[in-house]
Amino acid sequence: MKKNILVFPCGSEIALEVYRAVNHSTHFNLIGGSSVDDHGKFVFENYIDGIPFITDPTFLEKIKQVIRDNRIDAVYPAMDAVIELLKSNEDFLGCKVVSSPVETTKICLSKSRTYKTLENIVKTPKTYSAEELVKAKGPFPVFAKPDIGYGSRGAKKIENVEDLQAYTKSYSNSIIAEYLPGKEYTVDCFSSHNGELLFAAARERCRIMNGISVNTKPVKESPESFTDFAQKINQVIKFQGAWFFQVKQDVNGELTLLEVASRFGGSSSLFRAQGINFALMSLFDAFDIPVSILRNTYDVSMDRALDNKYKLNISYNEVFIDFDDCIYLEKQFVNDALMAYLYRCVNKGIKITLLSRHDDVKLGKLDELLNKLRIRQIFDRIIHLDPSQKKIDFIDNTDSIFIDDSFAERKAVADKFNIPVFSLDMIEAL
């Protein structure tokens, strides 16, 4: 029987990667939970809203009730502060919390505590107090960021005393550290419940947006230095499951620690493309199921951008669809994005009717071409029109939608039947 996993908050970047990584697993059933209406509502098929914010005094009682009512076997926390709070209350919640031990989550939540723990283990940045920088008028530039925080929120390069004084008024509890001018890397890691480091690989953060690496690629040069860094951290801090750390080169090119996190990185999906599924492995390890590493050796790079999800308030039991310049594209042959949608219709039992005037001697007759393209069987009906016939004359079900690249065809159908009509650029909304 599948184990029920509550992912909370389910709209975070980490939660969305959990969904992508685990959704097709035969071992786990994902349930998204959220305190606000966000992107998670558009992604998780099983969704629970109205969970209080973690700052709400009733939060622990309410989420415990959600766990009990939905027979949750484990909670997968998807934000740093949530990880620490839920792991600290694991016994009270009465189910597993997929995370490293409590002490580790506390260390990783605070950059100052992380640096103190690791200052004699790996190279950590030199830090300053605001008072000594103001008194000595330097050295500048320095880099400031909140002691507890994530992403780029509150992070700033400070050029002079005036900048520093303005910054500390807004962020009083911050780390002020030496400025590191070199390349920045994330090292994605996985440790088993017995503390063994099973995987550590670095990726360069080639382009960063809002603290997220939106363009990244594996590091090929001297990976041993990153692995050695990971081994030293793993010997001091007890991890279980996925974790990562970030380093940056100082003025001499030496790797210097930025932060450590007791979760997987948002762009660690780069390595998932090679076979390292951090979210799924973390779940297996949490339930004491042994995991092993199988990484493909092909080159991979990843670039991230905003994606769209839609919810339409329409229902229909049949799709009428065109063929030429719709399903069949001259350059691409088969419109694979459209075919993916049609197969979703098959899964839902929605009838598919092909309406086509296809008449091309070179390409062959319609049935021959459909067989050649291996898509003949997906259609419940195939209506081959003469050039003089109109598609609107063959639509015999108004509980339907119509897909065609021609505006004139769509307008005629919409005017006559008042049913939803879609062009190719609208398919993603379906």
C-alpha cells in the first residue's frame, strides 16, 4: 500500500520539485498542504488548504489534525523554518518528518551557528561586527545577509559605511562577512540514516535569480575538492537524506563556505536528470529502505524559467480536432504537446473526433498518413471532409470543445454552438 506523504507548504520551489520527483512513484501518495492559495493548488491533485501559518499558535494542533484525518505516514517539510519546527515536534505530530535530526536543522537554520560549528573544519568566511567596520571604516566591500533566511532576501553587497548603516537599520540580525568575488557553487549531497555520505557533486551557479540558480551545470574540473569539503562537513554534522552546501571562491580562488541546508537544493533536479532523485531517496531512507546511487555519465545542463499552470471551469465529453497544421505540422510532423493532451483525454474517457480535409498526394491519404505516424488508434471517429464541406456541419455534440489552427473555423463553431474553441497556443491551458 502506498504511504501518504504530506508536502508542506506545497507551493514552495522545494515542494514543486518533490512533486516532480515523486509523483509517479508506486510507493508514495503525495498530498499537498498550504496556508495560502498559491501554485501548489494548481499542481497537487490531492490538496488541503487552510493550514495555519507556522507562526500561528494553533499551527501544530491543526496540522496534527490534518495528519490524523488523512492518515499521513510522513510530512515532507518544504521550507527551512518549517523543517526545524516540524522536526522538533515529530513525536507530538505522531508521524515521520522527512529531515535530518533536530540538532542539524537548528545548526543549518542559522548561518552564524553553521560557521561556528564548522570554523575549524572547512574554510568559513571572515565575519565582522557592524561596529568594528564603522570604527575602522572598512574593509569594504563586505557582504551582508540575514542570519536566518533563505534565497537572496536581505542579501546585499555593502560598499561603504553609509550603506552599512542603512542596511543594519532594516536587518539588525545579520551576518556581515568578507566579500567573495569568485565563482559560486552548490554541492548537492545525500547521506544515509547511518551517516554515510553516498553522494556529493558540485554544480556551478551560472545564473542566479532571487537566490535561485536558474542556470546550472555539473562541475567537471577538480571535483575532489568539493567531495573533500562534503566529507568534512558530514563528519561533524549528522545528516539524513538530501542536503546541500554552497561555496564561493575568495580572492585567491579558495573555496569558502556560504551556507549549509538540511534539505535538497531547488535546482538539484539537474542531477535528477542523471538519475539522482534526492526527494525519492530521502523518502526511502526515512522509511529505512536501503538506497543506492546510479548516476548516468552523459553531460547535462539546466535552465529554469517560470512555467504556467491553468484551471478551467469547463467540462466536456468530446474533442473535435483538426489535423493539418494542428496535429500534423510540416516541420515537426507530429505535434507532441498536443498529442500529450489527447492522451490525457483518453485517460479520462473523453471521446476524440478528427475533422480533416487533408488531401495531399505526396503525403498520402489521411488513413495511410495516420497509420504511418502511428496515431490512428487514438481517434474514436475520423471524419474526412470534402474541400467544399464545412466542419460546423459535422459537430453533433455540444458538450464538446473544438481545436483548430484556423481563426475562421473557430469563430464559425463558436458563433453557431457557443462551445469553447482553442488555437494551438491555448493547448497548455487544457
